[in-house]
Amino acid sequence: MAPPALPQKSPSPSQPSGKGEVADLKIQLRQHAGSRAPGADDAKRELFKKVISYMTIGVDVSSLFSEMVMCSATSDIVLKKMCYLYVGNYAKGNPDLALLTINFLQKDCRDEDPMIRGLALRSLCSLRLANLVEYLVGPLGSGLKDNNSYVRTVAAIGVLKLYHISAATCVDADFPSTLKALLLKDSDAQVVANCLSALQEIWSLEAATSEEASREREALLSKPVIYYLLNRIKEFNEWAQCLVLDLVVKYIPSDSNEIFDIMNLLEDRLQHANGAVVLATIKVFLHLTLSMTDVHQQVYERIKAPLLTLVSSGSQEQSYAVLSHLHLLVMRAPMLFSSDYKHFYCQYNEPSYVKKLKLEMLTAVANESNTYEIVTELCEYAANVDVPIARESIRAVGKIALQQYDVNAIVDRLLQFLEMEKDYVTAETLVLVKDLLRKYPQWSHDCIAVVGNISSKNVQEPKAKAALIWMLGEYSQDMLDAPYILESLIENWDDEHSAEVRLHLLTAILKCFFKRPPETQKALGAALAAGLADSHQDVHDRALFYYRLLQYNVSVAESVVNPPKQAVSVFADTQSSEIKDRIFDEFNSLSVIYQKPSYMFTDKEHRGPFEFSEDLGSLSVGVESADTVSPAQRVEASDNDLLLSTSEKEESRGPSNNGSAYSAPVYDGSSISMAASQTQSVPTFQNQALPAYTPQAILAIDDLLGLGPSVAPAPAAAPPPSPPPLKLNPKAVIDPSTFQRKWGQLSVSLSKEISMGSKGAAALTTPQVLLRHMQGHSIQCIASGGQAPNFKFFFYAQKAEEPAAFYLVECVVNTFSSKAQIKFKAEDQSTNHAFSALFQSALSTLGMS
Amino acid sequence: MISQFFVLSLRGDNIVFRDYRGDVPKGSAEIFFRKVKFWKEDEEEAPPVFEAMPLLVESTHLNWPCGNEDNYCYNCGRDYTDPRDSAALSQVSRRCTGQSLCSAKAWELVLCRAAFGLFNLDGVNYFHVKVAGLLFVSTTRVNVSPSLVLELLQRIARVIKDYLGVLNEDSLRKNFVLVYELLDEVIDFGYVQTTSTELLKSYVFNEPIVVDAARLPSLGPAAMFMQGNKRMPGTAVTKSVVANEPGGRKREEIFVDIIEKISVTFSSSGYILTSEIDGTIQMKSYLTGNPEIRLALNEDLSIGRDGRSIYDYSSSAGGGVVILDDCNFHESVHLDSFDIDRTLTLVPPDGEFPVMNYRMTQEFKPPFRINALIEEAGSFRAEVILKIRADFSSNITANTILVQMPVPKYTNRVSFELEPGAVGNTTDFREANKRIEWGLKKIVGGSEHTLRAKLTFSQEPHANLMKEAGPVSMTFTIPMYNASRLQVRYLQIAKKSKTYNPYRWVRYVTQANSYVARI
């Protein structure tokens, strides 16, 4: 049954519905269809233009399909192009009519003009119709072999288009291997680039089902391919360079010499005017040097100037994208940027999204030497006409106060804010003063003197009012008229709309009561009565609770409501370090702009090609510190979180790298040998000391997983590994959420540590090695992560015969000690031992083949 | 990779729309425009990159198992495709639980969607840049490099301008078929192919319909969108790279513009708090045969500050040496002899492009000194005195100067008093945002100008009037002046013939980026 025709809608009232016009066009097109008269092409051009313009504004002109096709028999290339555009747009809705176009497109694919061949091939592949794929294979095949590079570039992308219409057709025609051959030998760089784009996409999608594809996908990351592309990097245009650099990021060099070679080769890319090229290069540099602390820090120093230049050149939009990345780096290593604080001053004409980033950066880089100037600058913004930014600035001052040792001067500034008598300034400041007092109770005397002068009538914002009330309760012994202010607030109970404020009011009056009972008793009674009658559930409950508590025992009540307080030493960070590391791993992507990792805003399939370890979103893992690490080392590791802030040490070491942007890069022999000797002498725990992989991060992951507390290891009495009679389903599939659920439900049935043998450990250079190996034994990986020497995997397998029970495995490998810690969970307990034996024997053969 | 590219006018009309991958639900342009227009209540501007959920009701192109191929309710005639009706879905579910008749089909629709897991549709990422009063937009669902997409959008705008000569709504509408030709070659299936004006030439067959640049309103309604654009209006040449001159013969010429944006912040005592120059050497070549060009800069130009803090002013006083903090170059530039004699060698591609971007925080002499004063003058009254002194040579003239200063919120009337004999001055009190504006057509080097403004308040002013007003900000353009003293010593065109002597235009211009004096 065909659905009833929808009323034609125009996307905006200002645009015509176009119904009558479309009918008109139809008639005119018919008139001109067969005409070969001189001037006919010009008339057709005008008609085609009209059609395309309707198409653009959203008027449906699909009813003209057959007329357009009839008119397309022409040698006029402008007409041809417009027709191709039209056909590409509407073919999907008219699969039968689209067949009409095949003929002339196929003919054009054999035209002697390479331009026509390319155009026709592109249009042919853009029809997106499954019923026409049979017509694509021939022209694509000859397109890939065409002697004109333009046709080959079109054909390479054409293969990808075909893959999206019909993957089977594309694979059956063996196009991927043709592309691979072109990738490695074509003389035209753009052909190579398009082959790379197409292959990345095809093999990433294929890898889910085909082992061969995932092998091919990894082969792209092999040394010969990477070096081949890197050596040609200057032949590529700037956009293709970004593509290649994105690939290089995923390459894992075998030693530090290789790392320096790559960096030397790419050094001049940092001077490129295109920000995308520079950021892609920076990502390569940062990721290559992650395990070399000193060099990593040199990289920070090296990239600072180019980043700042990009921020200040180009359009506002471009500088925002770069500034977001600079923001990320500043947040990771604020000490390295502390002398650059003036670059983060706001300019009056900047949009607020830029100012917000800059304020956060100013807050982060503040230290003893620059705080005075930064705070002075921030105070200027506090009087700004842009109220949201003024608020942010005040908050920034407060944050600096909370992170500094010497808060003396800042407290004075904050108190001066209160004298400005601007409502929003007062409101923000009160909230800050409250937090400040929670951290530095010793300042209460100075603050209270000023806060006491503020009339509660001038404070309207709930957060600020709550802060004021909190201070009145907390310091009622020092504020002469605290009970009376609170009393008057209670009298106006019904006018107070915010439940938050009423809750604070209850607590404050009770605290006040414990300190100055005779003056407060009456107000307390009134507050409790009002609270009990309150319609808000929380307020009502709190009032009732206080009432009963007081009834039960006043001194118990005091110890509950007003116990002696400890000063807060650190306010909780809003973002876990694990999340921050994930964002850093996704440098040069939207994750940085949104300040959240990709699994929070993108589907798995859209995370981009080559996303190996991301299958489970929240489930993917960093490097877990093996349990062999002693507690002392753990502490050391987390202290080293601040690793990057030890900049003084670095600066004193000889002339720095970035003296002149034109001197050859100083990743020379001396620094190599230095780094080399470092790699030898430093124990492998060095890796765990990197901020990216702290033990805390792992705890956070386990929480995210909801896996609960880790289970005590079972006795290590392993059954003798006997030839397993168990058969596994080679095509087992489980989706991440099911895995996660099962993992949460099942308890650990077996947990053990086994030795992998040095060969296996040596073979395990990337997580993918093990993934492929285990796949060969019908054991699938659902998530993996880590860097040498620590890797973590989640595997699963399914029994082949009934019941088709799943086995879940968590496996942590340390290649340094060649040990693997394995936790098994099984749905079918009876075969669990058989499976674990099978798993272990599979693991032990890694690197043997 | 990107999914779509489109250009919207300020009213939200599609001028050009190209879908490359077909993976973004329709209606994306409208969703985008609404988002940008109503970003937040507090008048914040939408950032150039954001994510927006496709409205559930818009995923229309799917085949529902219920047999419904559209979002049309058979019973009540309601059309759920309308993206403007964002409340549609909640109404559907409400009505369904209320057992209303209409719901039968609609509810089925909702269930089908739930079955497809479409309630968790992931968002579409929107990128946009504002150029010449137009919104250049791109969408994607992939976690791409934001810099890449924003650069690309800017570059597409530039390529279009190269071809059309003038980029604005009118020229785009007249030439949209040509623009489609370009877009076909610039991006294929979401992957960038080339943005080189030169390479694209062989694929463009439409003749541009050139819009007369002279008749263009200089700013007009597009002004609000021009604000962020650091590119200068007026300097770029309004000539298409493909269109023929009326005379039929192409004129051999090359333009080199040294454009500097300066940012200065003066403290209330007139001391320079921060200063920076962001410069670009922009080139546009109309030379046939693509000859090689040598561009020589100051011989004593030095780059980088040897690791010292770049705000170390004391070190920079050593006469006349131009020290850049950093710079970057267009990929066509060869730097082989740059270290020796500060010469750039390049074969300029067609179209406009930046040869070099540079940044300088070395101390320089600011072109204008600003003196601002606000003091009480009786009850409910105050007087503002603004003084501008032009600190540059008298044979140079600055133009289109605008001085702005926020005044206390409770100001309700302002009367202005200009110097006797002042010409080309405009004064205005912007009541809505409580700001006084003083415009000057031109200022000759060495001259000084004063404005007095008498403010009337609606209430008793606060004790500290200084905190209620300011800072003073200033915008201006100074042709043939550059603050950095970076010079093009010579421009050499390598072509043997003696008769060949193309026009060479080397132009300097300085503009204010953020020029602020605190009071």
C-alpha cells in the first residue's frame, strides 16, 4: 500500500512551494529534450539551473527525473555536470528511473576525455542503489587501471562508495587488494591518499567479521607502509598529510632511534600554515614520546610557539579549535606554561567561548610568581560589561585562592568585590568566600567582618543566599547579629522559593542555637514549625529529623549538626584522571572541544577508522599496574602525576630546543644517546609513572564498569593442563552491554597467574597481536588497552554445543615479567576448567608460530 | 570525513547544499540554524563546533516494520516530520497512555523506533565559520579533527572568492552552479581532495557571473558577522581568477599585502600591559606562466627569543631589529635561503593565500595614545573626557576610527561636546547597552582629538565611578603603516624577458584587533 501523498512543505515560509513552477519546468524540459537546434544548450542550461536551485532550497523536483535524463544526451559538459548532480540527488527515490541513466553514464566512462571519464565514474558510484551495483564493477575496475590519475582518484573513492552499497560485491571483485597495490605503487599522491582512506574504512568495517581484514588493517601500520608514506609526505597535499599523520600516530616504533627519525622528518610540519597539519604533527610527537619523559617535555616546549601563532592567526573559529587543544595541554602541564600567562589574557572582542577557555587556563597556570598579575587582570574582568564572563572571572580568582599557599592578597581582593555593590559580583563572591573558609578557617575573622556588613536583602541568588546563611550559622559566635538576621529570614519563610536556601536556613539556625541558645530558641521553634509545614519533602524531612534529634538528646544533636570540622584540603576534581587521559589520547579530535571522550558522544562506528581499543566505550582499559607493585611504588607513581611540572630541572640543561624556529631540530645525537641511556637504566615501572596510567585511573575504570570490588584470588592450585575436550563456537558474538551485564552477574570462578614464556611476551608489542592470536583459538576480544609492558584484555568465548554458555576472561599481561594474570568467569561451571586449560594453552603458544 | 556541506544566508536560507555521505538525517540545516540563532538566553554566541541531537521525529527515511514508511498519522493527519514541532513526540506518548484514538498508529511508530534503539540516536556534529555575512557549515558523525574541518570551511570560502571575485550572498546565489562544480571536486564522499584554486581550474566550466564590487554596501546587516573576521575587507582584490577582463587581455600583476592586527592593553596610568602583533603576508598573483618569485624581508629579522620569556621587554630595546616570536609558512614557500638572507622563494599558486603568518610581542610604539577620564560633576552628573593622540608620521592617515566606552548602567542621558572645527566626527549614546561611541572618518598623524561627554544619571552614582565605566576600546585602519617594521625589501619575478614588467603592488596596512585602555 502506498502511503498517501504528503502535502508539499517548504522549509521556510519565505520560499516558494514551487508546485506550479515545477510543472512549468516539466513542460519546458520536454520541449527541449530532443532539440539539437543552436542555442538549445543555453536554454537547457537555464532550465537545469532552475531545477538545481529548487533542489537546493528543498523543493522536491524528483518528478522531473525522466525529463532531466532525456535532456542529458548532450556534449555540453556544464549540462552534464548539472545533470549528474541532479541524478545523484534523486536516484535513491527513483531506482527504476535511475536505470535510464546507467547507459549514458557507462558510455561516458569510456569517453576519451579523462575529465568526462572521471565525472561519469563518480556519478555512477554516487547513485547509492543496490540494484545497480552490477553496472559498477566493470567501470570501477577499468577506472582503477586508467592511465589518468584523476580517474584513478575518483575510482579509489568509488570503491569505497561501492563497499557502502554492497560490501559483498566490492570484496568479491577483489577491489581492496587492488587498492592496496595502488597504495604502494601509484605515482600520484592523491590516488595513494584516497586508497588509504578507502582501505581504512573498508578494513575497519570488515574486521568485525573477517580475520583477514583485521590483519590487513594492521598491515597498514607496519613499518614498510608507514615509512613509505612518511618518505612521500611532501608529495601529499595538506589534507592528505593529515590523513597520513593520523595513521602514523598509531604506529608503534620499535626503538627510540626510530622515534627520533620520525620526529626529525616531521619537524618542519610544525611550521605549516594549516592548523590541521600542525595539530596532527603535534599529536604524533606527543604520542611517540609518551614513554620518554624528558623528550616529552621538550616536545611541549617545542610546540608552544607554533600553537600560539596558530591561535592568533586565522579566523576566530580556527583559533578556537587550536586554543581548545592548547587548553588541554595547559591543563595537563600547567607549570610548563606558567611564564606564558599573558597569552591567556582575554581580549574584549573575543567571544565568550574563547574567554571561558582562557580563564580556565589562567587559573591553571597561576603560581607564586605570577599570581599577583593574573589576579589583578582577573579583577579587571570582574567589572566587565559581559556579566557571564565577569562571574567566571570571580570564580577564577576564587579557584586560584583555593590552590595557592599565600591567599592573603587574594582574600583582600575578594573582599573588595563585595564592596563593588553589584548584585552578581556579590553573589559570586559570597559562594567563593564560603568555600575559602572551608579550606582556610583561619581567615574567618577578616571575612566575617566584611560579610557581616552585607544585607541579606541584597542577596537574591539561591546559591549566594545559601552561602551567606551557611556563614551566619557557622560563625554565629563571631557575628553579633547573626541570630537576628536568621530570625528575620525565617519570618519570611514563605517568600523563600528555593528549597536549597530553606534547607540551609534550618541547619544554620540549629548551629546558631547551639552557640547562642537564649537568643535563638524562639527563631528555632519558628523555623522547625515552618519546616514541618513545608511542602518540599526534603525540607520537611530535615525539619522533622532535627526536631526528633533535639527531642532525643540535645548534645547528640550538636555532635551531629555542629561537630568540630576539619578544613577541606582538596576540593574534588570534576573530571577523573582516566577521562582526562582518554581525551588526551584523542588529541586533535572533537573530544578535545567537547572535553569528553568520544564514547560519550559518538557511536562506535563513527569513532573513526582505526579505533582498536574502543569497542566497549566505558569498558576499555588503561594499563593496570600489576599486583606485584608494592604500595610504596604506587604512591610514587601517583606523585609522579606531577612529572611534567618538574620544569626547572629541564630548563637548566643546556640550550633549549626552540631557540630559533629555523635552526635544525635539536633531536640530535646527544639527546638520543641521553634518551637511550635513560631507557636502559630506568626500570620498567617508568611507564606506570606516566600521568596517563596511574593506578587511580584503573580504580575509576572498575567503578565505571560496575564490576564491584575485586574478588579475592582463588587458590593457585591449577589443574594439570590436559588436552581440552571442549569445543568453542568460532563465530561467537556478544555485544558490549551484554558482556558488561554478564561480567557483573557472574563471580570469578578461577583466578590465576601464569607465566607466558619470554617468546610470547616478546611477541606482544601491541594488544592486537594477542587479539589475533586468540581469535585463532575461537576466543574473541571485546576490549583491550595499554602500552608496553602492561596490557589488559577482556576476552569471551562461547561453547559450540548446547548449552551455548559464555566464558568471560579478564587478562592482564606484563610483558616485562612475562606474566599474565587471568580471571575466569563462566556461565557453565562444569566446563570451566576445560575452558581455562584451553585458554592457557592458547596463551602459551603466543609467539611460537 | 564530513557528511554534508552547506552555505546559509543570515536568514537561514540554503544557498548551496551538498550531501556527500547520506548519513545525516534531513533537516540538518534547519536544526543548525535554530541552534545558532537561539544559542543561549544570555546572548552568548554559538561556538564554531557543537553537537546537536537530530530530533527523533526526523529520522524519516527508515522503513518501519509496522509498514509505515513515513511519519504521517493516518488517523489525525498529523505529520511528525515537521522538525519545528519538537514537542510532537512527547505528545504522542502522552496521548497513547491516555488511550486517545489517534494514538494507535503513532504509538506503533514510537514502539518501532524503540525497537530500533533510536532513542539513543547519536548526535550530529556541526562546524561553521562566518565569512562575508554567510554561514559555511559542515556536518559529520565521526570524531574528526575540528581544526581540519574549520580550516577546510575557511578554505572553501577562499576558493569560492577566488573564482567569483567577490564573495557575498548575491554573488553566491548568481553562481551557485559554479560553486557546485567546485564542491564536487573539493570533496568526494566526505574526503578532501584538493582546495587549490589552481588545480581546480581545469574542472570548472561555468563562467563566473561577476558582481560589481563597487555597488556593494560596505557593511550593512552583515556587520555583526564581520566582527570576528580577521581578514581585511577592501585589500583583497575583487577579481576572479578565471573571468576575463573587459578588455579581453589579462593584466599581469601581483599583490603582496602585509596586514597587521595589533592588540594593546593600556593600564589606567597609560602603561602598556600587553601588546602583540599578528601579521600576515598575503599574496594574490595574476601572473601568467607561474614564474618563481623571491620575496626579501628585513635582513636583520630574527625569529624566536632564545628561550627567554617573550615578555622580557628590556631585551628588545636594541635598535631597529625586528624580532618575531614565531611564524609559519604556506606550503609553496621554500626556505632554502631564508636563514642566510631572509628571502622567501615561491611559485605562487593562483588565488589568494597567506605566504607567511607571524606573531610578535616585541615592544613597539602604539599608533594611538588614549587618555580617558570620568569624574563627578555635581549630583547625578558626571563628565567623560576622551583624548586620542596619533603617534605616527603626519604623512600617514588613519581611517574608520571608532572609539567606544561603556558608561555606568544608570546613565540615562548623554550630551556630547566636540572640539570647535572638528569634521567627520559622529557621536552616539547607545542606550540599550549603555555605551558611548565616537566615530572619526580620519585622523592625520601627529594630531590630537578630544571628546567631552556629559552624563546624566538616574540615581546617585557609586563612590567609585571608575569601576562603573570603561574600558575604552578602539578600532581603526591605518594604510601604509606597519607597527612591526617588517618590510618587503624587494619582490623579484624570475622571468627572463626584458619587456616583461608586471605590476607589483606591495601594500601595508595595520588594524586594531583589541586596542583597549583601562580607566
